[in-house]
Amino acid sequence: MIKHDVLIVGSGLAGMRSALEVCKDLDVGLLSKVYPSRSHSGAAQGGIAAALGNSEDDSWEEHMFDTVKGGDYLNDQDAVEIYCQAAPRVIYELEHFGCVFSRTADGKIAQRSFGGHSKPRACFSADRTGHAILHALHEQVLKNAKSIKIYSEWYMHQLVVVEGRCCGVVVSNVRTGEVEVIHAKAVIFATGGYGRVYKITTNAFASTADGALAAFHAGVPLEDTEFVQFHPSGLYRQGILFSEAARGEGAYLLNGNGDRFMEEYAPSRMELAPRDIVARAEQSEIDAGRGVNGEACIHLDLRHLGEARIMERLPQIRQLGIDFIGVDCVNEPLPIQPSAHYSMGGIPTDMHGQVVVDADNTPMAGFFAAGECACVSVHGANRLGTNSLLEATVFGERTGRRALEYARSAEFAAFNEGHEKARVLKQIEEIFQRDGTESYNDIRNEMKEVMMEKCGVFRDADNLKSCIATIQGLQERHTKGRVTDKGRLFNTELYEIIELGNMLKMAEIIATTALARQESRGGHYRTDFPKRDDQEFLKHSLVYQSEDGMEIKSKKVIVTKYQPKERTY
Ligand SMILES: Cc1cc2nc3c(=O)[nH]c(=O)nc-3n(C[C@H](O)[C@H](O)[C@H](O)COP(=O)(O)OP(=O)(O)OC[C@H]3O[C@@H](n4cnc5c(N)ncnc54)[C@H](O)[C@@H]3O)c2cc1C
């Protein structure tokens, strides 16, 4: 029997940071379907926010205000407050863990500008910030190997919940195909986002909604799933990210006529308006036929920054352009388009990472979540750049601490291990029995296409309804797919089929909650309801699984310091 005091699923920033907290006193299992340092956190480029005030005077209050305004006032402000206050301490702690940050001339941690932040507060390691932080944390995890056992390339299928308390997970060892049950006093999910639901995305292959769906199937609602962030600068047709840091360093956005079109949309912040606004501006230019060379793309122009600055601050972006499309941004602009990037919604938690199951914050004992898979909610309807690495770190720590406190006094729960295992074995067997003819690749591509087209930057009722119908058709076809590998060892096809099932459900959830929110706020824009409607919709959505599909309820938004105002830039 495998047993850990605390079992953490996911080894990105949130998972590793929480492991470091729990291992101070208890024994930890850290499980990841990819090798830990290949988690998507390692792809983060631009920076991590904190009001250090190293370049200009700054304060956590200003950081908080920018975050709330950026989130279109849907953020829970009590959580935003502790989060912005914690930021400077967390940065110095990462530095002491060994994270190498870029420096100012006098040796302080350098900070650059980012969209929606009124002060330069992005701390960075050139344009490889996530890589630097993830590896520093990985080193700390390895240093604590005595109390942290890593399960690398293990796949989490589902939660074990007995009488309303979470007491373990059912997992597979990907290498051997063995299905195992892990008993735990507490489980922390740090499973990241679900950008792979969309055709054009910056997200890694592992970002497939497994954690959100495992929680959903265990009776936990999902919060604010209609809010998906589109990043303004993904590589045209491929989505690979060119960090907002490029614009933070001064790059321009140009339409097909060579105009800096942001003047029309956000005259005071221009290219450094929040992402929802810039992505919509780009899409509007493209839809009006002002894309570059009549195509569905915009230009990101860095030429005026010069080679020296690009090589010092943005070397990875330059290399990505050269490697993927043969364009050197020192001499030519890069073609970009809005790309699905971040999930503001997720598993609802309180400020301590405790998962809650209703509008009254009733906890599910033993179950915690942190990082992108969780919805605290510090980002509200739209996340500001550099606020996510900060969230994963701050709430990774807080969640680890709370799970540690809980597990210290909790006992292992008794449950029927065979029964839990049988549920997963049955699912796998059912997949192996399929002798259909449908291609899973076709189903995946059609899902991505319809989500991009009908549930993307702009949405309306007709498109969303048609999107939901298409997704439901694909769910049906998913049960009739052609399975070619029925072996046990390293059967990646099997996990891809399960992941696709999760994504199809997630796609339906996103579109269903998007249809219900009849207003425009942050990353959710309805062309048939173009205004924000605080009267009806200043509330979080909670979507539950119900007998006949889904049920949507709501939850109050916590407003403390900053009353909702019109949002202009
Ligand atoms: C290209 C890119 C650039 C970004 N740049 C920035 C930036 O500069 N600043 C910023 O603040 N934010 C940035 N972000 C966002 C930020 O990186 C992420 O939101 C954050 O790193 C998420 O961390 P996490 O720990 O929650 O999850 P992740 O790092 O995504 O880790 C998820 C973990 O869960 C595991 N997992 C998932 N499902 C399962 C399963 N079924 N079984 C086992 N394990 C599972 C995975 O293996 C992985 O270890 C960027 C995102 C992208 C995609």
C-alpha cells in the first residue's frame, strides 16, 4: 500500500512550493505526469510581480489596485490584499533559494513594465523567468529528498472521497501501466491550466484539465470557468509565446497598414494595456481586414530596441523566432495572433488553499488546491501578466502550510481500495474494448477548432449554442474511437484518450458558463451583451455536475478597498 501524509499532484511552481512547506514536518508524495522540471511553469518567460520599488516608488496597495482593476472587479479583494503584501518577501525567498534574477546597474533585482501594471514591478531572469524559478525550487525539493518522494511520469486519474472527505487518489505508473491507490491524509492539486482545449495556445501538452475534471467528478463545483485569457502575442498559426516582456521593453504592435493601432483602443497605456483589451484590439483589426498582408495576424515590432538590448533582455524570444519561422526580430517584425493562455477559473478555494464546495465556503476536508488549477480568486475576470508565477508561489506556500496543519492532526481514512481501483481499471478496460473507427486526432482537432472559432476572444449566444452542440457530438464520437495500442507499458495513447475526454468535458463547461454570463467583463466578451452588468453579474459562477447535465449557481464577490468603477486605460 502506498501512503503519504500529504500527496501533491503537480510539480510546477505551486506543487513544488507547497511540497517545501509540508516537508518541514511531514512526509510528502509529489506526483507528476511529466518529469517535474518539464512542468509548464518552466516555460514562463516575462517575469514575476512584486512591489519592490527598485526602479520607481511602488507599494503593495498600488499592485492591489492594478490587479483588481485589471480583473474587472471580479477579484476577491481580501485574497488580493494578502497576496500583494506577500509578494516582496516571496521574491527574496526565491532569491535565497538560488533563483538568479536579472539586476540593475547597482546590483538590485531589476524590474520592468508589464501590461496593466502602473509601475515597473516584473522581476525577471532575462526572458526565462519560469525556468529559473522552477529549477531553483526543484533543487530545494531534491535537497529534501528524505521527506519528499517524487513520482515522475505517474498519471492521476481520480480522487478518493469517502463521506465528504478526500483521502487519496487513484493513479497509474505510466512506465509499467500499473494502477495504484495512494492513501493520504491530505491531497493538494497543483495541476495547472487547460489551454490545450484551444487550437491556438501557448500552453504545454500537459495542460489538459485533468485536475479540474477529477475535482468536478468528485462533486466539487468549478468557479468562473467562462474566463479564459487570450495572450496578445502568440506566434501566428502556432501559438508559441512571445512574452509580453517584449512590449514591456518597448516593442510596438502594428496592423497591416503599419499603424500602431492601440492608439484607438487604449491611448494612455497603448501596447501595455491589460491582455484582454489588447487581444480584442488585435482581433478587431484582423476581423476588419487590417491584418498583415490580409492574413489573421498582427506584427510585433522590436527592431527599434536594437540587438544589444534584445540579446540582454529577450534572447529566448529572438531564438524562438529564428528557430520556428526563420525570422530574426532584430531585423524583421514577428507575426502574432491572440492565443489561449491562461485559465482564470478553476477549483474554488479559500485564501488558505482549502477547496470549498459552495457559495458559503463549506470545505471539502482533506482537499486543497493551488496555482493555475485553483480559483482563489485573485485574478477576477482577467489576470495581469506576471501575477500567475506570483500566485503559484504565494498560494503554493499558504496551501502547503494549511495542508500541513490539517494533516498533523488527521488520521488516514479507511476505505475499500479494491473498489476505488476497480473504477479506473474499468474505465481503462472500456477504452481498450472500443473497436470504433473514429480518429482521436480528428476529434481533438475539431474540438480545438470550434472552441477557437465560437468560444474565443469574441462570443455570442448563437455561436456558443452551436459550439456546445458540436462538443456534445464529439463527446459521443469519443466513445467510438479507434484504439491502436492496447499494451500496458508506456501507453501514451491511452493517457491521451483520457486527457481528450477531460478536455471535451472542460470545453463544454467553458462554453456553458460563457453562455450563462450575459455581460462582458475581462476576458469574457459577448458581442450580444457588450457592457459589464454589475447589477446582475458582479458574482462568481459555480458550475456543478447534475443529473441532467450541469447546474450553474453563483457566489458573492468580496469587495473591500476598491468599489467597481468603469475600466478605462
Ligand atoms: C508560455 C507561457 C509563459 C508564461 N509566462 C508567464 C510569466 O512570465 N509570468 C507569469 O506570472 N505567468 C506566466 N505564465 C503562466 C504561468 O506560467 C502558469 O500559470 C503557472 O506557471 C502555473 O503553475 P502551476 O504550478 O499551477 O502549474 P504547472 O506549472 O502547469 O504544472 C502542472 C503540473 O501538474 C501535473 N499534472 C497535471 N495533470 C496531471 C495528472 N493527471 N497526473 C499527474 N500530474 C498531472 C503536470 O505534470 C505538472 O507537473 C506563462 C504561461 C505560459 C504557458
